[in-house]
Amino acid sequence: MKILIIEDEHRIARRIERMLRSILGQEIKAIQHCDELRAGQEVIANQKIDLLFLDLNLNGEDGFGVLELVVAEPFPTIIISAYRDQAIRAFEYGVLDFVPKPFTEERLAQALQRLQRREKSASSLKYLAIQKKGRRTLIPIADIYYIQGAGVYTELHLKDDSTAIHNKTLENLELLLPEHFVRIHKSYLVSMQEAREIVIEPGSKYSLRLNNQVLLPIGRTRYKEIKKRWFG
């Protein structure tokens, strides 16, 4: 695991690193530390990392600038900050956990357990970020009808009939998105708030009709669970 810590206080950064090595041991391949936003952004842009630890106030600079950058990235982010009033806003950007300062090794271990269990920790997520024409654009979660897998990428199908490419896999988005997004098929993740009815087709084939009249296939192994949970 390659870890990046963006923290302007070297004492705290060293403490985080010491605790991480105690908790994760040989799982860690490398830990890198940046003490200001620009340096951290350069690492994110040019190197592969698996986990980011981020402070929200770095020498007066706003760490949310980094969150807007990494919300489009495939790695999870854990916030370590004294600004507890920013926790809800941070979760809207899909962070895995918010660890308030001062923190203990036990609290940090809880955050890492959440990572290892891949819990759905971002039910309050409000945006996904995409790269479009060299710029990052925030897509409101509420504007998404369904998501289609496309290899290592996904295709977001939006309520204005447009589509957008996201660089997280369908599996990663399933872990990140609120619980009303349900995997109905190996290739489709759907907002069940937009589901209208199940259509039974000849040959024991099942489809889900959305409010925009789009029909999507339901996997046979998923049909009973979807019918029971969402259609009674």
C-alpha cells in the first residue's frame, strides 16, 4: 500500500506515519509526506497512491481544493482535521472517514478497519467528479439515473439524457455511493429512486424499467433480492 499524507505540521505527520506503521506493518510499501497543497497535488497527478490522509487547513490553504481533485480518483481519502464542523461537507465529497484532532492510534485503526471492510461510509455523498475537456466537473448524485460498467471505467447516464465517463470501476462506485444505488446486473448500478417496475420477459428474463422508460437487465441471481427489497 502506497500512502500519501498531506499535513503541514511535521510533528503530526510523523505521528500519523508512526501509527500507520504500527497498525499496518508490512502492508505498507511506501509513505510520502507533503506539507503544502501544491506539492500534494503534484504527487496525486504524477504518482499512483492507494490511500490519502489529508488535513483541511494547510498553512491557511483550504484542503477542499484537494478533495475536489481526488473525488475523481480511485483511491480512498481519510480526513484528519481539527475542523469538526467540516465533517458533513467532507463526506459529501466521498471521504472514507473523518478523524478529528487530537486523535489516538485506536481511532486511526478504526478508520483503517473501515477501509479494509469497504463499508458504505459515504451515504451522504452528493457529487461525483469527472474529467471533461481537461477540467474537473462535479456531477450531482441526484442527477444520475444509472451507471454502466465499461472495463476500468464507468459511464454515468444522467437525467438530462447526457452521459459522462468516470474513472472508478463499477465495484468501487458501488462501495462509494448511497445505499439506494443497487447492483442489478454485473454491468449496471441503478438508483432505485428512479425505478418504476420489474418487467418479466419470455424465457425467465427480467428487466427494470426506470422513470425515463429505459429498460435495464436484471441478473437472475439478483432478481429475488431486488423484488423483495424494493417491490415488496
